[in-house]
Amino acid sequence: MIKRTLCFSNPAYLSLRNAQLVIRIEKQDDSPERQTTVPIEDIGIVVLDHQQITITHGAMAALLDNNAAVVTCDKRHLPVGLMLPLEGHTVQSERFREQINASLPLRKQLWQQTVQQKILNQAALLRELHNAETGNMLHWAADVRSGDSTNLEGRAAAYYWKKMFPDLDDFTRERYGDEPNALLNYGYAILRATVARALVSSGLLPTLGIHHHNRYNAYCLADDIMEPYRPYVDRLVVQTMQLYPDISEVTTDIKRNLLTIPTLDVVIGGQRSPLMVAVSQTTASLARCFAGEARKITYPVL
């Protein structure tokens, strides 16, 4: 089932009543106070993007109890926090042990598969959008070694970003760089929340990565697994820029477009599926790899 993504960009009061999220939008200059409800069980992600939003403990607890991810944004409207449930699977402790005990060779093989599919998806997107030459990227994908010891991911990324926005002079992918970096940051934050939520649902620890291992990063595994999905966000950003030529600010309309990320169509296992559902297939396959029941992660093919 595809869960709903809710984004609140105006002052609001969020509470719980009869297993419903009660949403009260405060009176604005040109509109009266409004109130509506959404079943908690229908919600997958909630984005809190205003400094004057109040959410009750009951509403927060109900969202987390139903495996929703809650994303908070700062004054610049960039996501800065992510809250996930503590329990997401009936055999969670068993899967934790399997994940923690995963051997280094297994983790390196899983990262090899991840990098290979990321590069292949990046190459496919460059061909789709710009008819760019990608023979080198296909060669790099085939040459990725266990653990990507030669950092072909970085080499492919340098080429990819050089070709992705041909109309922008000297574009550099940086968190605080020039446009469209803000759009990419916002889109990746939604993707990260989607992946982290699926990892918890599969009984895995989002903190313990197969490659990323920053001691200050609570979502290393989410950052690992989202890599092959990033090109889907990149494509949506390009489409968004075509719809809204002025991207100097991440407006409400732009956010609304980027919030469709969980519902984007992807092809996984030879079948078309919404991204949110595909991510759950990916995390479930990862759990099987940790359990010794499989040797390959199921990733989407762009």
C-alpha cells in the first residue's frame, strides 16, 4: 500500500482523535481557519516545514506507532531532522544480530552491487535526458570491485554532474552550493526518509551502514541503500526546473512537486512499482542477505 506524504508549510496545530490526525490550519489574512482529518494508518511521511507548527505527543506517538517518518525543517526550509519508530518488525532483535554480525566481505560485496547499480542508473538518466555518451560509465560500472576499492563511484559522479545540467556553467554538487542544489537536497531528504522508514519496517538498523560509517550520522545504512535511487530524484529535479524556471527559492509549488518522490514509477524485478513499494522490496532483500538467504540486493533499473 502506498502511504501518503504530508507537508505542512504554514502555521498548523496537529493532534490525534479517534486514530485520525486532526489538522487545524490557523486563520490567514486571506483565508479562514480550516480543519481536516487524515487516518493515521494512511500516512507514511510527515514534513514539518514551518516554525509555528505544533504537534501533540499523542499525534507523534501514533504516527511512529504506525511506522511513519517525521521530517523537521529549519528556518531555511531545509530538512534537518528525521524521527523513526524504535520497533518496526516482529523479529527485529534477530535481524539486528544478523546485520551486526554480517562479515566484512559480505558488506563489501553489497556495496559493490550498490555502486554498480547507481552508476548504471546515472548512465541511463544521462542518455534519457541529454543523449550523452555513457560508454565510459558502463565500463566503470562493470569494473567496480568489492567495496569499490578504486572509487569508481566518485569518478562516475564527477562525469555525471558535469553532464547533468548542461545549461548551467560550472555546476558543482554541494550541499550549500548554487541552484539547483537546494532542490536536490530537499528531494534527497524525502528519499532518505522513505528509505529509512523501509529499513525499520524490515527490522534493520538504519544507523549501521554497509559502507557509510560517519560516527555522527544516525542513518548510514539509509544513505547506502538510497544511492541507486538518487537518479530518480535527479530526473524529477530536472522536470521541476522545466516547470518552474525560477528556482532561486524552494517554493511551495516546487516542494509539492518534490513530495511526489515516494509515488514515482520505478522498474524493479522486471515490474513497474511506486518508489515507496520498491524501496521496501530493496530493504527486504537486504535483510535476506544479512540472514544468509540471498547474496544480491534487489535494486531498481532506470
